[in-house]
Amino acid sequence: MAVKLHGGIDILVSNAAVNPFFGSLMDVTEEVWDKGFSPYNVSKTALLGLNNTLAIELAPRNIRVNCLAPGLIKTSFSRMLWMDKEKEESMKETLRIRRLGEPEDCAGIVSFLCSEDASYITGETVVVGGGTPSRL
């Protein structure tokens, strides 16, 4: 049905990687700071701005633009944050759901946002973070 209405579906997923540090900003060491802490945060903020700008610019073409903001998702890319079981347990304590996210936790939201059920949603950011207070 979307093809009839809109002439096709294109999906763009943009990702700014993973932060090598977990914890309070006050606990960041100089070494961690120097390895990209600031650029990481700036890149995530830039994606939020891009999402909002594209949603406004593309709405007249009936193209929706939304953002997924995942928390700690258990992937090979974030392995350094959860490989150590003690560190993983500590991180779980900060999550209201008390578990780390799985890729499937994001996949359902992406499927929904790309579906006709979300046809009136644009310019939004959905946080998939296990109840962690959002830092967006």
C-alpha cells in the first residue's frame, strides 16, 4: 500500500557508534575524554538535529523521518562495555528494566516506524534504553 501512496519506500539508518565509557561525566578520565568522548556526544546531537531538519524539509513530499536512540544494546560493537560480568551487572543496576538491550529490542521499533501504522509520525526520536534516564 505504501508503494501506491508514496511511490516507494526508502529507509536511512544513521549511527554514530558507541561510547567507550559508562558512568557519570564527573568520572571520565582524561584518557577516555581524549579517545573521542566529546566528538561522540556531538555526533549524536548532530543526528538529532538532522532528524528534525529533514523531517521538516521532507514532510511536503510525504517522507517521514524519525530517529532511534538506543541505549546499551548487546552487540559485538559494544562488547567492551558488557564482556566483564561485574561491569555488566553494574550497568544493569542503572536500568529500570534490569537487563541490557538486545538488537531485537530496536528492530521492532524500526519496523513500526517504517510501517503504515506510523504514517502520521515524523520528526520524533524514540529512546530504546531500558528505562535509563535519557541524556538527549
